[in-house]
Amino acid sequence: MLLDTHAFLWWCEDATELSKKARRVISREECLLSVASMWEISIKLSLGKLNLPGGFDRYVPEQMAVNGFTQLEIGFRHVAGASRLPWHHRDPFDRLLIAQAIEEGFTIVSCDSVLDKYGVTRIW
């Protein structure tokens, strides 16, 4: 399961926005967090749109370890795959996550229904 950025954050915060189905899947399946999501989080922090206890350098690695999540690197295939995607979605981070899900055959955990237009399997 590839976690969308918001799914990762909502899981870590035990936020009510996370659906019951997403919560169940995250608790039972192997989950990955893309470096693209980490990059998105770091940008939102630097813009003041997000606040994490202990800051990025502490929070993200701790949550990855505590929850047993695996880091998904960004490879050339992922970037090349993003270049071939139609423009249903303009968010560059989501486009890279979509490409990673397609290239690796991952299911993505996301509330963003626009992702369905790309033919990825999405759980929410």
C-alpha cells in the first residue's frame, strides 16, 4: 500500500478524517511512504502550512519506525512514468505518487478520487 501524503499524516495524528477502511488497511498491510510525500511535507513545513511535533527531521523517521512503514525511493522509471500521465491532476507530488503506483503495481491509500482517472487501485 502506497500512502498518499495526507493518509500518512492523518494516520500518524489518529485524525478522524482518515476513513475506517483506510485505517483498517494501514493497520494490516505493508505500507510505503514515498520520498515525494516526504518532500511535500518538508515544503509545507517551510511554508508554515504544517506543523509537526519535533520538526521534520525527528517526526518523519520516528513515525516511519513506529508504524513499520517502508520508504519508497524515487527512481527514473517513476519520473518517466509521470511524464506520460494525462493531466487529470496538476499536483506534481500526486502525479509522482500515481506514477509510482502504476510502475510498481501498488494500491494507493488516498481520499483523492481524481486518482481513479489514472486507473490506479485506490482505497479509501
